[in-house]
Amino acid sequence: MVVVDLNNKTNTVMKIATETTTITPITSLINDYVLANKWAIETVITWLRTKPAEDLEKEIASSFPGIRGSMVHIWDTERFWLSVLKQEPAPVSYRMTGFPGTTEEAFDGAIETSREFAEYVNSLSEEELCEIVHLDTPWVKGSKTRYEFIQHCMNHSSYHRGQVITLGHHVGFHDAPMTDFSFYLFVIKK
């Protein structure tokens, strides 16, 4: 059994051996992905909170207009994929309505959703991770295993966090934290 303290900033993982529980490579990898994502989002947001608010709000040409827009997109997309994994109705997308809140509210929402995501995924058995779930949107329809959708979402978040770092360089932020998956595995998780 793997016990994870999701409120612990270092994402301490304790392994407890039991006769009835086996941690398989797929379960371990997927659990590490979501815990690393939670840690990386918290790390990037902690870093961004040290920066001038006006720089976070600047519109910079990218996939989304600036740092704030990119962080809202990461949060919004994780909200969507969590609903897919749970097979619940998707929340209304900020991409359609705009996000009316503050940057701080977006940061808090992103942290909370990444925590919820990790908590949910870490509660799943291997059978549940391998279960086929269905996606039905106006843009795409299909079915994949839950773990494939999880992997996609974590990859998506990592991609856009990289854009946030690049956008930061455009406004003079040259002290970005390390959030690579290997850094999580070798330094944070250890």
C-alpha cells in the first residue's frame, strides 16, 4: 500500500508492505505523475507569487495571453480532465466564459485542483486506472484507459508550465524553479 500525505509540501511517500496489496509499475508511475504535477504547480505558483502582479497580468503572445492566462488554462484543463476521469459532467470552461477572478484566485484554484487530482488518482486501484472511460465533447469523442487520460493531462500541464517559464523570461524573470519530473523523483520524492 502507498500512503501519501497530500498536504505535505514535499509529497512524502511512505510504502507500507501488506500481503494483499501490490504496487505495480503502472500504478507507481501514474501516482508519481500526479504527485509530481501537484508539487510542480505549487512550486511554480510559489515562485510566481514573489513577482510583481503587473508582470503576471501582462499580455504576451503565446498559446494564452500571458502568465495569468496560461495558469488559468492549466487549471481549467485539469478541472476538465478530472471530470472525465470521474465520468462526471465537465465544469463550464473558462475558455468559453473567461475567468473573472483575480490571479490569486486562479493560483488557489490551480493548487486545489492539482491536490484533488492527485488525491483522486491515488485512491484508484490498478483495475480502476486501466478501466476504459469515455470522452464526449463537441470537438472529440472517444474511449481510452483512465491512465492514458491521466498521462495526457499531466503532459499537457507540464507543457504549459514550460510556457509559463518562457513567458516569465519575457518579463525579466530569470530565476525559475526546477520542476522536471526527474528532479521530483530524485530530490523531492526520495
